[in-house]
Amino acid sequence: MALIFHSKIRRDDWWREVLGKYVPDLEVRFYPDVGNPDDIEYALCFAMPHGVLAGFKNLKGIFSLGAGVDHFFADPDFPKHIPFARVVDDELTGRMSEYVLQHVLNHHRYQIDYDLQQKDHIWKERFPPSARNRKVGILGMGALGAGAAERLNYLGFDVAGWSRSPKDVDGVQSFHGKDQLDTFLERTEILVCLLPLTDETTGIINKDLLGKLPEGASVINPGRGPHVVPEDLIAAIDSGHISGATLDVFIEEPLPAEDPLWSHPRIRVTPHVASVASPNRVAQLAAENIKRIEEGKELLNQVDPDRGY
Ligand code: NDP
Ligand code: OXD
């Protein structure tokens, strides 16, 4: 039984050892050293070059190394009929929540203004409303959005979430579907995007959406780069309507050195580090799913290719 592994970060010996510990008869091969493609029954990967997965005709399961699966579906030859799982994990959710809390607090407490004031040695106080009077809105209330919403609610923020279907998260107001998006936006002072990237969500943070947020609102995007239309965001900040943004993900990564997002005084950039799945947990999940496939059981965290996330 052979598994093909592909990731930007090569730790071949570690992956071979840990996967072998969980599934002793598994032979781990590292793309592009595929060997005979007909031997490959499983794939554990992130951003595999397009067309490669379709070439394994004996593939029984595909496992993403991360939570987001947009790069799989961007492959026009992605074999949608093969059982496919992604990572859902408490630790991954915990790390994302830390990122969201850190940057919600920064925007809530006007940190961008203080960074700018410090440059000019300006001492000028501005007191934020109490957390319960600060309205935070989360686009996407899945594993990561709901986790962040719970923790923000625990800190006392007035939190709402928007998703496709209604949600019941303690203390968090639920909005769903296109019809309720405007009402959600009108109440949202700090907007956090934790949507998956699909045809429906590409470019969602555009001029129109930003215009529906109240004056002075801010935006945090740890979702995917193409959720945001960068020119629209910059224009909304320059007009004073949006007070600032924190971006972790970009249309092109690494963000090109000449990109204006780097140097905008009211935009904070982090290099796609909001969260990451721990390799040990990913290996355990892959091993569990291999066992499930061998036993004819349903996968953990199976992705529905028709839904696209
Ligand atoms: P989930 O699939 O668990 O959640 C997605 C949420 O988005 C669901 O609530 C879903 O609604 C909602 N949604 C999807 N499409 C729409 C739509 N058209 N309209 C309204 N709501 C919609 O994903 P995760 O929470 O696990 O992850 C979210 C994303 O976070 C990933 O796809 C990835 O892009 C990003 N990510 C970023 C990382 C980073 O380091 N920056 C790390 C990990 C992930 P419903 O529940 O009704 O289906
Ligand atoms: C993921 C990511 O999707 O790291 O897991 O962005």
C-alpha cells in the first residue's frame, strides 16, 4: 500500500517514520518521486501540481494537509469521485482563535492609530467602548469561525456570525444566506472572514460589501486572499470609511515586494500564519482515515465536492 506525499516543506524522514508508526504496511513516497503510479492508493498533500492526482488510477483516498481545500478544486482534473478529507482539529481551531482575538483586540483598542501616533510622538487618548458594546461579525461559522466566535463571546464582545445555514452557538447571533447578509453587515464594526474560497465567496469583500459596514469599521482576513478585492479595500480605507485591516492571506503568496498592501499605513500584513495543523495530528487523522477506507467506513472530516468546501 503506497501513499504519495506533497508539501512545500520537506521533512521526508519525519513523515515516513510517523505515518509508518500509525500504518505499518504503508510505503510513503514523496512527490515527484512517484515510482509506479499504479501503486499509489492514498495521497496526503497540499497544493499538489494540477493534473497529478488524476494520474493515480488506483487512488482510494485523498487527504488535505490543511483545513482549506480550494487549491484541490482549482485543479480542473481533480478526481472528485475519490473520498476526500480535510483537517478539522481543536489545536488548529485554537490557533486561529488566538489570531482572531489578537487582531480583534488591536482594532477594538485602536492600535493602528497608536502605531501611527507613536511615529510622530503624538500623545492622544481614545477610549474604546466596552467589549459588550463592540459588534464583531464573523463571515463563515464553520470549525474555525464558530471557535473564534465562542472565544470572542467569552471575552464579552457582541458577536454575530454569517453562514449558509443557521447556527446555534451560545451567545452568538446567527445570520444566514444572502438575504440576511446586509443586516449582518450593517451591525458589524469588526469584520472577520473565515469563509472557504468558492465561486460564491471569491471577491466577497468588495466595494459593495465594505460600503455596507458602518463608518470606521475594520476588516480581518485570515480566510483566503481572493476573498478580498485589494483595490476596493485600499479605496475604502483611503476614503476614511474603513479604519484599517489585518490580512493574513493574499491573492499571490508570498505577497510580492512591490504590492501596495505592504506599505499601507492602515493595513497590517502577516505571512499566512494565522493557524496551521500540527503534523502529528495530520498524520493521525490520515492514518485513521486510511483504516476507515480499508474497513469500508465513512471518512472523518469528509469534504463534499459538490459543495466545494
Ligand atoms: P468550514 O468548512 O468548517 O466552515 C465554512 C463556513 O463558511 C461554514 O459555516 C459555511 O456555512 C460558511 N460558508 C461557506 N460558503 C458560504 C456562502 N456561500 N455563504 C455563506 N456562508 C458560507 O471551514 P473552516 O472553518 O474549517 O475553515 C475556513 C477557512 O479558513 C478555510 O477554508 C481556509 O480558507 C481558511 N484557513 C486559513 C488558515 C490560515 O492560516 N490563514 C488556516 C486554516 C484555514 P455552513 O456552515 O452553513 O455550511
Ligand atoms: C489551511 C491553511 O487551509 O493553512 O489549513 O491555510
